[in-house]
Amino acid sequence: MLEEFIKKESASGILLIFATFLALLFSNSFMSPVYEYFLHMPVEIRIGPLALDKSLAHWVSDGLMAIFFLLIGLEVKREILEGHLSSIRQIALPAFAAIGGMVVPAAIYYYFNKDTPIALGGWAIPTATDIAFALGILSLLGNRVPVSLKVFLMALAIIDDLGAIVIIALFYTADLSVLSITIALASLVALIGLNVLGVSKKSAYFLVGAVLWVSVLKSGVHATLAGVALAFTVPIIGKDENNRVFSPLKEIEHGLHFWVAFLILPLFAFVNAGINVTNISLDQMTGPVPVGIMLGLFMGKQLGVFGFSWLAIKLKLATLPDGSNWVQLYGVSVLTGIGFTMSLFIVSLAFVDASLFQYTDKLAILVGSFASGIVGYLILKSCRHSSQ
């Protein structure tokens, strides 16, 4: 299952690169008006008095990304219960690395933007790691990178995603609707009840999960958190009508993985990476927000991940991944600066007005991510061929 996960994430990473270049091509050519119309195309779903009327771009961010977060939640739960996060020994190094990879970039961003309250809302932008993009780069290196480092990167990114979920819940929540929150809480209690009662029908969880998603969407809490909440209530072991033991969690995870990797994430990249770079000057890119993001991703992530990993290993709280060396660990640390999908997602929450910083924030994410990807690839490529 691990090899299948890595292969899908790697292929998705390559598709993300293509979607990004396609978005940049559309937004910087005669196709720009078509691209803008596509983003703002109204899409409405109405059931009686309940109406969900949003642009296509918002449906991608609030709807399809909720499915992405559902998959993340399922992966986190599975890894904690029986995977690479199921023991202290396994979780130690990626946990320390993930903490460093969030704290140091946030500190760098804060340093450059501490005097601008509006800009400070973007402190979490450079703390993210895009697992699909990063594993996509690793896939180009073949067996130069030992499997243990790929597992390390995967575990680190999962913990990083869990951190992003907590950050979104605590810091990027708008004014709350009491009625919607009440319905959301009732839905969550119902999902927990299904789990406790041993209900294994996936349709039951999806039905209540749909109510949870709509109520969270209307509540002021970001709708993607509904996906995570639903994931944590899905049982990992259940029995069907023939008393056959199976895993609802793994079946849903397996079923979603293809669609998330090859449709949802590339579509999200296409919708969010389209920046008209002809309207952005070099002087604008030296502003505190883009500089904080670029240095946070490129310098902060590698310093935080490698620094905290080195400290944990030297203090004997963790060990170097099997078959790897310090240079390879540093190369992977640089790759964690590929924020991309999660960073673009957080920027849409931090700065609701997309043009607030003339799109330099999004361009800074692309620059920091691509710089991390290229430098990390070159470092790992220079390492001696691995026998693993």
C-alpha cells in the first residue's frame, strides 16, 4: 500500500506541475479572459430554501478541497492506528522535523511582516509542505533516495497537514452562525454514534457527512474541516451484511486517492496558480509579504526541518532513516519547502481579497516552491547511487 501511495502521489506531483504551467499560460496570454470567466462562472445548487451559490473557484476550494481533506484525515487516522505514526520510535523524527518546519518559516515571515497587521494574517502560508509535489520530485531520482527517506517525507507531510488543519480551525475561522454550528455538532455526534454502534455502511457516513459539510460551510468555519471530522469517525474495521470483516476506512481511502491525485489537486492548482506575472514588478516582489513567503519556504523549511532533525538525532530522541546519510536528509529537508497546494490554500484563507498584495503572495509561493524543488533535486541527485 505504501508503494501504491508513493506512486500515485508522485504522478500527481508531475500533473500538478503541468496544471500550474497551463494556468500561467492561460493567465498570461490572449486566453486570459476565458480563464477569468472559468474561475468566476456561477454554480448554484438549490434544495427548497437551501441554496449554495458560489463561483467555480469557490466550489473547488470549499467543496472539492473538503474531499482532499477527507483523504488527509483518513490517511492520518490509518497511519496513527497501524502505520508509520503508530509508535513513538516511528513518529519521533518526522514529528520533530514537522514542528521545526512550521515554527521557523512562521518566524521568518513574522520578522518581515511584524509591523503590518493585515500582512501578519499570512504567517501560516510558508509552513506547509505539498506531499504530492515533493514525492513527484523524489520519483525522478529513482533509487538514489532510499525508501526510508520517502517514508520520512510522507510521515512529515502528514503531520504537517495535521498541523495545517489545526491552524485553519484556530486562526482562519470567520464569524460563526449559531444555528449552523448547532447542526454541525449534531451531525458530528451522529457520526460518532454510528462509529460507537459499529455501523460499517459507508453510505451512512457519507449521508451524515454531507449534512455536516453543508452546515459547516454555512457556519463560518471553513468547510474543509468537515472532511477531516468525517474521516476521524469512519471505522478502520467493520463487518458487512455477510459478516465479512473489511475496512471501511481503507476502502474509502483507496477509492478517493485516484480522484484526489489526478483531478482535485490538479484542478485546484489550475484554478489558483493562474497569475498574470506581466503586472508584477521586481520592486513589488521585494515587499515584506512576498519576501517573507519566499524565504519562509526556501530557507525556513530547510533550516527548521533539518535543524530540528539534527537536534533530535544528536539528543538520541530519534535516529537517521535507514540507509540514508546527512546530505540526503538535508536534500529532503530542502524539498519540504515545496508548499504549493497547501500554501495556495492557506493564502486564500489568509487574504480573502485575492488582489490585496497584487498577487505577489501567490507568485512568491510558486517561486519559493520551485526553488526548493530544483535545489532539493540537485542535492539529492549529487548523492551517490543507493543500493536500496
